Amino acid sequence: MTISRGKVEELVSERRFRVYLERCNGNENAAIAYYEANVAVSEESYVCLQSLEIVLRNKIHRILSEMFETDAW
């Protein structure tokens, strides 16, 4: 999916998009591609983060439940 510079700036702000432009030496198309790649990596990472959050939350719950001898700690 390729989006326009205006749409990227609308979504992430002109100031934030400037970082992508600087990293791509002012090449607008490369900056948009870089932004899109960053979004794709973030989307893939989200699944791992969700799983980690669930595992961590469950582990904390088990430890606190044992410590306080109740599930309603």
C-alpha cells in the first residue's frame, strides 16, 4: 500500500515525517516507503507484545495469588 506524503503527514504530523525525509536524504518516495516499512514492522511486533503482556500478567497474577492466598488480591 503506497500512500501520499499529505496522508502520511496527516497521520503522523509534518514534524514526524521530517525525520523519515532526513533519513532518506529528502527523497519523498523513499521516506514514504520507509514509513510504510516501519508500520509493517510495528504491526508484526504487536502480536509478540500482546503475547508477552498476557504471559507476564498471568505470571504476576499467579505469584500474587499465591503470596496473598487468594485470587482477589
